[in-house]
Amino acid sequence: MVGGKSGYIKVLVVTLLMIGTLFSGFPILWMVLNSFKPNSEIFAWPPTWISKNFLVDAYVEIFKNPEKIRFFVNSYFIAFTAVILTLAISILASYSFSRFKFRGKNVINTIIVSVQAVPPITLLIPYLSLIVTMKLYNTYGALILTYLLFTLPYAILMMTGYLNTLPKDLDEAVMMDGGSRFRALWTVLVPVSVPGLVSVGMYTFMQSWNEYLFALALTKTNEYRTVPVGISLLMGQHAYEWNQMMAMSVLGSLPVLLLFLFFQRYFIAGMTSGAVKH
């Protein structure tokens, strides 16, 4: 009876997971299929799954247009720069929180956690005012600095939790051999913290790559705009380039999907290890 009940539960769980997978995956499939259709066929009724007029024109138009290519170059540059800076700062900050006791440590931790609870949209006007005052408006620096400030609290919390799982004997052994704390951090702790670093890096990249609101508000020319803003610009006053919007959405989704496919093992390991204190 118990075995039969557990069997029913497994079937129910698998069924619910399949329904959830179909529900979340259908928009992606529909986006890919529509990227190969002409605009006139996208809203045809009854809808067609595989277009009779299978075209790659939308992708060709994107790759032929230097302005659209620029959106991707901007997104890659801003996202990777934000990842590098976030990792560098969070490693140093998390090492301090994990290994040292200093005055105000609990207060700073509380502030970091509190910042995470603030909705980003409420900060749009203050950030815009600050960026204009610093004369960074419509520059790469405006977006990189903004994304850095958004991702650092999570990165510091994540890496502090991960370093707390590593015994202090590791860095103390290096110092007993005459090495400095800085050497212990970069030659011992950082290499064994790869899962945590990958988790932080992927989180930072996804936040920087997908963000739309600040990318729109802090830039005014296409020279510095990113892929999400570029997709929205395809919505004209009288007509929408639906197939190109779908094609750019597909191309814009690929980096995040590929990152997760190749680094999911490290990502999951980093998330779970950083959440448990031994």
C-alpha cells in the first residue's frame, strides 16, 4: 500500500513537472518558430507551427545592420566588465567578512541585506540624478557602475557564505609557510571557490545582460544601448518588426542559455555550498 502510494506521488510529481516544463518552454519555442516567419504570417489564424515560407531574412537583417550588431557588442562588454569587477570586489569583501572580526561588521552586513530588499525601480530617479551629476550619462560607465551596485550585495553574501564553508586551516597553512593573507586568498581559497565564483559570475552576467529599465533611462543614443533596448526599438510608430524582434530575442537568449548549459554543475554546487555552514 505504501509502495503504491509512493508510486502515485511520483507519477503526480513527474506530471506536474512536465506541465511546468511545457508551460515555461512553449513561449521559447514559439519565439524561435516565429523568428523564421514573415510578419504577415505571425498573427495568421489558424496559427502555423512550421512556416510554409521558411525565411532567415530576420537574422540576415540583424547581422547586416551595424547598429543592431552594436547592441550585442555593448551588452557583452558591459556584462563581462560588470562580472569581472563584481568578482574582484566581492572576493576581497567576502574574505574580510569571513576571516576577520572588526567594528561595525554586523551593521555593514545588515545594510548589505537591506539593500537587497529595495526594489530597483524605486532607485531609478536617484540613480539618474547621480549619474548626471557625475557626468556619466550616456556612457558605458553609467551602466557598469549601476549593475555593479545592484549585483555586489548578493555577490558578497554568496561568497561570504561559501568562504565560511572552507576551513581556516587552508589559509593559515600558507601563512605558516611564510606566505601572506593575500597570497593565501588568491592561490588557495580562490581556486577551491570556483563553484561559488561561477554562481556569482552567472548571476551578475544574467542581471547585466537582461536589464532593460536602467539601460533605457541612462542612455540616449544607440552607441551605448544594449540588446533589450534594441529589441524595444523595433516597435515602430505604425508597424512592428515582429520577426526581427523574435530573432533578436533568440540571439539575446543564447548567451544565458549556453552559460547555464556549460556551467550548471558549478552553478548548482555554488548555490548549495554557499547556503550551508559546516
